[in-house]
Amino acid sequence: MKTFGGPALFLDRADINTDEIIPAKYLNEITKQDLQPYMLEDLKLAGFDPQGEKTREARVVVSRANFGCGSSREHAPWVFEVNDITAVIAESFARIFRQNMFNCGMAAIELPKEKIDLLFSYAGYPDTSIFVDIAAQKINVNGGGKGEVLPFELSPFDKALVLAGGWVDYADQKY
């Protein structure tokens, strides 16, 4: 079974769009793997390095509202997938991006602003890790010698998609 979690990458901005997640100039690449080096290449945030160690090691992204807005391309979740990011946690998601995450067997977890703010309070700790237990619908965050457990909601169908490994694996199991 896939592990959902590990080191966290904090992107402290709302409205991060799919062109910032994977620039459109790379959409003609032949394989998902070809997208790997370009993840978040055009994202401009103070102190953020798309090629930096924190970005390369990240397995979870935490962000603000309306994550994945813009063009409705599957390439945005794919670039996370090939970079071993298995979960994105945000206040809200663009509808198509969120569904594409589930279709690819990855977690797109929505939490209210106060819970996102709590997660961001861990951003300054270099050892912060976040693990998402899909079955129990709980997020475990640890860093700086402290930790929290946060519940979240998923629809039964979205949960089934993620646990199956995505839409294709789900369909293979069910049909």
C-alpha cells in the first residue's frame, strides 16, 4: 500500500495555479517522468527554490485556498506523482485538480483555515513531517518536538479511489 506522507513543503499562498505547478511549455513531454525536473518551476514565493533540497525531499505539500486553479490539466498531479508527492493539503482546491489527484491515487485533503494555519505553524521546523492515514481519515504532523492529529473528511468514493491507487486500479478491482 502507498504511504501518504513524509517531509512537508509549505507553499504559503492562495491561488497557486497549474501553470505554476507545471509550466505549459512542458506539456508536450512524452512521459510523466519527463515532467519531473520542472515541478513548481514557475512558482514565485519569497525564499522558495523549486530545485532546493526541501522541494526534492517533500512528500506532502501544504498550501492555502484554491490550490490547482487554472487550466484543467492532468499534468499538474502527474508532476507531483513522479516527484513522490502523495498528498496535498489545502483550504480548498480547484474542482478538476482535486478530482485528478484522486483519479491518480493521490490525496487532496481540504482543511479549514484554522487547521491550515496550525499546519503552517510547523513550517519553521526543519524536521516537520506529515503523514496522512486515508483509512482512518487523520493527519499526523510532527516537528520541533511536538505533534498534532487532525481529522479530515473524504467522500466514500474519493477515499476508495485513493485506497485503490487511482481510477484505473479501482475500475480493475470493481469491474
